Amino acid sequence: MPVSMSESWQEKAAIKRAQVDARIPESFRLREEFLRGTESSSTSVLDIPAKCGILSPEEIAITENYTAISLAVALATGKLLAFDVATAFCKRAAIAQQLTSCLTEIMFDQALKRARFLDEYMKKEGHPIGPLHGLPISIKDSFNVAGVQSTLGYISFIDHAPADKNSPLVDILLSLGAVLHVKTNIPQTLMTADSDNHIFGRVLNPHKLCLSAGGSSGGEGACVAMRGSILGIGTDIGGSIRIPALCNGIYGFKPSSDRIPYSGQTSAGRLGSPGFPAAAGPLANSFADLELLMKSVIDARPWNLDAQALAIPWNTTGVEKKSKLRIGLLKEDSKWPAWPPVRRALDTAAKKLADAGHEVIELDPNKTSLDEGFIIAYESYALDPTQQAGQFIAASGEPMTESLKRTLVGSQALLMRGGNAPGSDVFDLNVRKRDYQRRWNDVFVSLNIDVVLCLGAQTTAPPHDTFGMVPYTAAWNALEFPAVIVPFMKADKTIDTEDLATQDPEHPYSAEEVHRAPLAVQIVARRYHDEKLLEASQAIDTCFRA
């Protein structure tokens, strides 16, 4: 509900936080003994939901023992009721919020009402309403739900009325049977990889509270990792699905733009950018659940609700199922040195795949430099001469967050190195982008590779406000290539010692600080080869788990 303009930005933020907090029922609240962790704590909170006493043994089983696919089967066959499932995940999301600040809007009452409707539908019709029947799905704060605010962490947006209609993707998810119970936290402007804002605070990493949960879909990353939802929906224009996935040890898929409907969201910046488009996509604890979400949404013909959505059906029949893949291995760019555990994860993954009989071809990191694509990406981000996001911040008098300040400093340095003034020649920028796409396409074709295996970031989840620049994700956005994060191994201070680190003043490495942080690799395919990418990545993930 809007608050008076006479109040300070701090008072507005406090009122909004209190309104959201009041939507957590008393019976869902943690005892004080479980609330001792802070953003400087090195502890994990992943075990608290199962031991805090809020969830019954049955609810623990519902939230921990199922994938989205197996949970959908249990709901469709009547083994579980949608109301019981929704109750369990509402409780678990409430626990996740109290421990990690991962939520912005709590919609438990609506979710339980929806679940009752779904159970009545099943009883009357004898079949589920759709493939996502009863699945509790979290959505990033930018997606609009009728009657619910989308503040995006801007104090000035607190005065905005709740959304008057759903985003097209929200309508599609509901038509497929989903239960939407929470919206998730984000960084100020959505253009930094540390999810922190002055309304809802900082998202903490459930694996280690002193580390970043990533951004900009950081709340999704933490909520899904805590199993506060069975599936999450994020957006990605520079790594905003993939970075939270790698920070929180889960799977994240950035599809080709407009495969999943993107329009109808509240925008954190100026609409109409001539740069490349963002993408919406899933985060999950199971690889197969990524495809469940993609196929279900695209089978619903999203182009009938979103004019920008591509009228391309989800088609795996034309994807060759290969027992042995040809994988391009792209190691670190010397301009963006990787931390020892990140480098070890990629090297180990490549060896494991080669030992399993896949053909791994090392690519020349200088021939198709990710640094070049990264500069193109950041020139595209800087095209708005009005700096609309800055205006949204200034409107309330709130300050920039520390992570946003760091990102802006890094962006300015990168643009200076690129040598092109932001917006000076959009035509030239697009020519350079198309040439970059052409050269990368030639790499795939000339080497006959199925996918590229590469780093997802320079670092593991780093300490708060230090993620900085995102070359290993943003370059693929500039190419408009689909990419998926696959969790693989954890940092180990006894192996990933500090003497192995490359000197990097922007990212000083501490083996102790990131010990046991999740590691991951990124897998990439050409534009619109989404089905092929998921097919190949599933085989790679299976190899990792063997």
C-alpha cells in the first residue's frame, strides 16, 4: 500500500518491510535460537528447515524428497494434495526468508486459496489442470501479479499501486496449474551481481551467510537452494539467472531470448533499449526440471499472449541424442583470471568428460575473446542517455548500494578501455556485435562442436559487495546464446590453496573464506539451439553425477 510522500526514504522502507513481514503467520516463525546468523557469519543454514520444528515430517519429505517432475506426478495421481504441498512450501519459503532475506512479496493466502481450487478441480474432473498442477513456483520481483506490488528494491516504487494485471508468463503458469506463493529479492537497479537494496535488504547465501547469493535473481537462487520453491523463475541480461545458480549450488538456464515470454514486467530501467534483449528462464535443484518448465510454457503457445514471444514450438524430436559429444573447452580469459577452485572445477569437468569418451577440444581464448563480447555487452547496457535507473534512485533520496557503486566504477573503466563513448554510434555497435556472433558461429560450425564448456564466473560466491564485473556470463548475452549452469564440486581450502591464485586486486582470494562454497561450470550452445543445449547438458550432468 502506498505511503505518504512526507516520510523519509528510511521510514518508507521500514513500513514496506513491516507490511511484508506481517504476512508470515506466527506458526511459521523461527525461534530465536535459529536466528543468530548474520551477513558476516560463515555458517550454513541449509539444515535449519528440517530441524526447526515448523515443518512436520511429511512436510519435510514433500519439500526435500521430490523433484518438480516427481512432485507433479504425485499431485496428478492423487498421492498428494495441492493444499498440503502448498502449505509445506509456504512454511519453507517463510523459513528461507527469515534466514536469507530472499523474498519481496509473500502471497501465502492467495497460494493456499489457489491450492484448494486445484484440489477441488481434481476431485471434480479427475485429472490435473495442467503439467504444473499444484507446483509451488517462486517468481522474481519484476514479474507482475495482479493485486501485488513490484517495487524492484526502489524506494520510489513503494508509492506505486499494485499491479492491475498479470505478466503474460504469470498467466501461463497459472493456466498450467502452478501455485505462485512468493516473489523474490533483487539488487537495486537489477544491474549488479549482489542482491541488496534498501527496502528488503541483502540476500544471504544459505551455504555460507557471509558470501553473496548472486544477482540479479539472487532471491530466486537462495529460495530454490533452501527448497522454498520447487522451481523458480528469473531473468537474465548479463548473468542474472546463472550467477545466482552458481553461487547457490543449483541449476539455472538462460534460454534464447523470447523463447519464454518476457513482456509485461515492471522495468528497472528505461524501456525500448536498442541493445540485445534479456531472457526469462528457470532455476531448479534438478536438471530435468529445467526442461519441464521450458516445455510446459512453450507448449502453451506463449506467442498468443506475448507478441514478442517466438512462435517456435519446443521440439526435441529433431535433436540428435548423442552418446558421445564434441565439446569445445574455453578456459579463462587472461584479462579476467579465475580463482583456483573455479579453475579446478572446469579442469576436472573436462577430464571427467574426456575419460567418459566425449571429445573435448580446447578453444583458443584469444581467437574469440570473451573480453570482446563483454565490452559489447556493457556498451549496450550504457545506451540510455537519460540514465533512467539513476532517476528512479534519486527520486526518493536513497543512496546507491555499495555493490552498485562498485559495478558502476568497473563499467566506466571497461568502457574507457573499449574506446567507444556510450551511445556514440549504435550502428557501429550492432555491426561489431553481428561480426562477433558470426565469428563464434564459425567456431561451432568449423569444429563441429555441440556445446562449449566454460567458466560461469571468475569466482565462487564471493564476500558481499565484491562480485564486481561479469565477463563470463555477459559475453554470451551479447551473442544471444543460450547457456546453462550445472553445479559441480565445492571449494576446498586444502586443495585450492592461495599460492595457486593469480594476483587480482579486484578479487583477492582467500581459501578459508570460500571453503565449501558451491562450484559450477557453464555450458553454451548457439542461438535458438535451446533443446540441443539441454539435451547435451543433461548428458554432461549425468556424467558428473556418475
